[in-house]
Amino acid sequence: MVPMDQERIFDLTGSVVVLSAPNILLVIFQASLILVEVFYLAIIGDQFLVMLALITPVYMLMLMLGSGAISTASSSLVARYLGAEQYSQAKICAAQGVLLAIALGLAFFASVLILSPVLVLFLNDGLVALLPVGTYQYIAVLFLSAPAIFAYNALSGVMRGAGEMVFPAVVSAVTALLTVAIMPLVMFGFGPVEGIGFIGAAATLTSFTYLGLLVMAMRVYADGRPFMPALGWLWRKDVIAELLAVAVPTAVLSLLNLAAFVAITIVMANLGQAGAAAYGAIGRVEFTIMVVSFAVGVATIREVGVRFGAGDLANAKRAAWVSASFVALLLSVPVAILWFAPGLWLTLFLDDAEAIGIGSTYLSFAAPGYVAFGFGLAWLFVAQATGALKAAFLASVVRVVVIVALAFALSWAGFSPAVAAGLATALGSLFYAISMPIVQQRIFGAPIGDRLHAAAQDSIRVRS
């Protein structure tokens, strides 16, 4: 007979896999979308990959704030309140999450428009000279999608917190497929219709983002939907504060990840256009790893959050380990390919032998750390599910400090920039994989876990 603990692990594994499956399929579509954008811009010229290398950190920040901060905050609170059977409070949290997302999306778009010309002043003249004409227009069109991305992720987070994973994944997959099909037509034209050039990539991405938001809103606000936000525009300061308690630390971590990305870009740019172009292609791999972690992370928030809200700390802990292990397993095969055969990836976007060589050197050091990075990120979602983010926040800060400090230190010590950046990325990721589960174990053990759960229950009773 199978022991009870083992049966629970089997059940949890099945539940995490089933809930993650739609999101994993979504990741495949989104990764394809990212690759298509890089591929089409690479056709026009390597200078557009340099532009991507500089824009990607901010674009990643936008997506991480939407999916990693706004979406997970809504999902975490909805899951915890549903686990405590406080359905009306779950609905209020959902509504406030949507309002917060719209406000932050508009603020992000305005900030990008205002700060982009200022940030260019901090780049060296060589990098600025590599940027194609029309870069500012591309930025404006691309980041016009910020309000839609934030609102879409808030609605998706509400549905995922309520256990509905399939519909958000289907909407995202369909819009990704349409984007892939339409993008080259908008960029290069079709028949007698002329294309609008590289700005067409941004225009297509933004247009279909708003289409996805429209479809999601129609679904969420349909009659009879349980646990979904009611239409209304009144701010609830107490609920907004609860959402921000999860979203703000996650947002700060997104900024820190951006800092690490920018630091590696600067180090690689010491090798000229070839180095910047190489990291322009590789950077999207690292972003995809975050997306894969998110695919399982949304299921983690649901599984851990519901059990934590109900006081089932033992099974919440098991769900955390199952989820983190599942992320590592998913990443192992593609990462192995990147490590042993980096050319298979790089030659998809680069035809310059120097850039391919630089990228291969970087991946030979950095790739082994990608599995560790994904494993550590999975534990960040555990922290979001429980609302205990302090220790996870500190470990995440140290990871970024390690990467940035080592990258510059090794480069100044005489190592090749590609070796310095790759080795720093791997060592920072290894630290993350070791430290995150260690600091999170305290959440599930008495008396800390019981105290956190009791505090959550007190908060629920006060708001009820």
C-alpha cells in the first residue's frame, strides 16, 4: 500500500501538471511570438537586434510587472480568500486588482515616453550610432500596449486564482498565432499593399494585445461568472494595500532583474556590435525561462495559496516542492541543447560568425545556470502565494548583486566580456537555486507558518 504522504505527493503532482499544462502550451506560443519578432527584425539587419537588446529590458520589465506583479497579486489573494471560503472578499480583490492594473499601465506608458530620450544620454556614442532611424517611434508604438497588458494580466490572474487556467491560455495562444501570421504582412507588405517596415512588428504586437484584452473582458464580465470582479470604479484603500503588499516587492524584483539584464548588455557591448547583437538574441532566451517559470508559477500560487489559506501547511509545502521540481524538469532539455549546441539557436538569428562565436562562449558558461534560475524563480511564486515575501526578496536582491558585481569585476580583471557575463549569470543563478528553498522552508513550519496563517485569517475576518 502506498503511504499517505506519497499519495498526497502523487495527487499534488497531478494537480500541478494539469493546472500548468494550459500555461505551458501558452509559453510555447509566446516563445514562438518572441522568436518571430527577433527573426523578422534580423532579416532587415543586425542593427535592429542591437535595438532589441536595448529595448528588451524595458519590455521584459513591462511583461514582468503585468504577469509577475499585478497578475500574481490578484491570483494570490483570490486563491487565499477562496481557500478560506470568503467569496465576497475574493470578488472585491478581483475588482480592485483590475483598477490598479489600468492605472499602473497608463503610468508605465507615460514613463517610457518621457524617460526614453533621457536614458539614451547615458549610452555610449558607439551604441547610439548603431540604433536605426525610427527607434523612438518603435518604442512609442510598442509600449502603447502597456495598459492592455496590465489589465489583461489582472483579469487572467483573477481567473487563475479561481482555478480556471484554460481560457486565459487559449486567448493568449490565439492572439499569438494571429500576431505571427499578420506581422510579416504589416512589416513587408502583401501584393500591392506596401508594408510599414520594422515599426510594423510593434504595431502588430500592440494591436493584438488590445484584441486579447477585449475578449478576456467579455468573458470575465459575462453574466453568471463566479468570483469575478463587478464593474465599479471606487478605490478600496485596504484592498489596494493588500494587493500592493504582494505586487510592490515583485515589481522591485522586476526592476532588479532589469538591472542585471542591462549590466550584462553593457559588458557584452564592450565587444562592439557583434557582442550587442549576440546578447540581443540570447536575452530573449533568458526571458523565456522566466515565462516558463510563470507558467508553472500560476499553478503554484493556486495550489499553495488555497492550502495555505485553509491552514494545510504540510500539503502547501509539498505543493511548493513539486512545482519547483517540475520547473527544473521542464527546462532541463532545452537548456541542455543551448549548452551543448548553442549554434542551433544563434544561427536562427545571426549570420555574423563573430557574433555567433561570442554568443556561443556566453552560453557555454551561462546555460547551466538557467535550470537553477528557473528553480529559484518557482520559489518566488511560493512566497507570493503565502504573502511572506521578505526573505525571498532579500535572496533575489543578493542574486542580482552577485551577477552585476561579478560581471564587471571579472571583465575588469581581464576576462573576456562573454566569459565574465556568462560566468556571473551562472553563479548568481546557482546561489538563487540554493538560497530560495532554504529561506522559504520557514514559512511552512510552526510557529512561523501557524503565525502567518493566523495573521491571514485575522485579516480576512476584519475585511469580512
